[in-house]
Amino acid sequence: MKLIQRTRLTQLTGLAKVSRLSLHSRCRTWLFLSLLAPISLLPFSAQSSILISASLLSESVFTPVSDSEKQQITVQDKTVDVLVKPWQGKKQRGAVVVVGPTDTQASGRGFTRYLRQEIPAMGWASISLKPTEGLYRPNFATSVDQVTKAGEKQIALDPHQVTPKYSSSQLLELRNFQQNVMNECLAQLDDIGAQFPGKRILIVTDDSAGMVVNLLHQDKLAKPDLLVVINPYREFEQLIDEQSRDLSIAMQLKELDIPVLDLQSANANQVSISEAKDRKQQNEIKSSQLYRQYIMQLDLNNLGGWEEAMEYIEGFARKIVGR
């Protein structure tokens, strides 16, 4: 066993000698090796299984975006990136729209990137959208008093400055602006999705999920056949005057009449984690065909978490297509 472990460590050390590779390649190798380092301590049979999973995970996370997948839409005189990956194989079930957190690109990162890459093999085209800019980050593109003039004025902040504190009315105005942009973006995906007839699944994560749930509750978005929310939350909700607040995400999900799959990661935003129990309790009156919640690990340290989540999504999706 010690000889096997020593051999595996020697192999990993050899792989790390990539001084002539590009910075991107070296970073990719470092991350991949950091995931595999503890594996040398496992029995050889377990090592083989995990190495295969890690290799597939690495391919999903680091696969570059081909030019054929790149498209753009125009929203409020700005171009927005959209990535389209057609379905694969004989099964042609429809399209899945994936919207990541507001600080990511259309290609996503982590689990959302993995989803975009892997879903087509299940008979679903993946359509990934560049999310609306984050509402509470210093690099938000539009100043508080210019929210109706997108991009005409920047907030000038040093990178180390604290994000500005908004009043209740400013938060509402900014949030409405942001949700309007999200609404326009999603509406323009109809023409792209028309290439892939069938059912529609909407997968939304983090603060983007909070926005989309609100838009669906207000009947501003066309209802998908299945809504998947991953770690949904709305930050700084408590700063909005109580009489002006929307219903909680839990209550809004309760009032939606579409199937909802609620995936909660244990390493998510604390707001989402704190509200997970309420989301489940409020929706327990629904049948398992309309609401399910699963708690799992979706970080890079848990190679099986992404596959497990994908199985839940695929299983729920099969029910809505009836096959």
C-alpha cells in the first residue's frame, strides 16, 4: 500500500512540473491537483473511481467556450452575452435557461458552469445568460440617481471602499431597474429557444434566483415548465420599509403554481441558508410533484455534490416531460 501511495504521489508531483505552460494552464493544473491530493490516502480501488470523476469534473469546469456557442442580444442599447449549447443524442426534450449569480459571466462558474456543459447530454439544449449586474456591489454600472439611464454614469469608488448604503426608496428603485433588465433579457431568449421545441426549464442561482422568483410571482415572466432555484436570496431586504417589501421568497414560491426544485448548498450565502427551513415549511402543503427541497454540498471540495444535484434535476425534469 505504501508503495502504491508513493507511486501515486510521484505521478502527481510529475504532473505539477508545468513551468512552460501558460498561466491559465498552470492554474488549471494546480486546482485539479489540489482536488486530487487527498486521494492518495485512499484504497487503490477508491482512488480509481474518484480519479475518473475528478477528470470529468475538470473537463466540465475548464472546457473553453467554442465560438459556435456564442450569441448576443441587445438590452437597453447594450450587448448581453448568451451561450447556446444544443442538445446531444437522440433525445430532444426542450431547452434549459441557466442564470448564474450576478457577479458571473454567461459561461458561469462552478456548478452553473458544470450545468451548462452537462445538460445537453440529457436531451436539453442549454441557454446561458450573462446575469444582470449585482445590485449591491461597488462596480454597479449605474448611479442611484441615474437608474433610468443605464450606463451613462459610473459610481466612482476605490476598490477598498465600503459599498454605499442605500435608503429604502433608493433600494427599491435600483431593484426595480435591475429586475426590469433581467426581465428584458429573459424575454429576448424566446427566439433563441424556438430552435429547440419542447419543455422549458429555468435554473436560477443566488441573488439572480431572488429576482426571478419575484418576477414570476408578479406574472412578469412566462412560466417555465420547471423552476430550479439554487441558494436563492435577496440581500439587504431588511433595509426596505416593511410596507414596501415584497413577500418573502418562501411565500412567493408557495403561491407559484409551477413545479419547483429547491437546491440548497450548505456553503451558500448565509441569507439563503437561514431561509431554507422556512421555504420548505411554507411549501410542505404542496405535493412532491410541485415542490421538493434538497440540502447538499455544491462546492469544489465535494466532487459528488454536483452529480447528485444533476440527478435531482434530471429526475424532476423527466416527470414534467412524461418520459
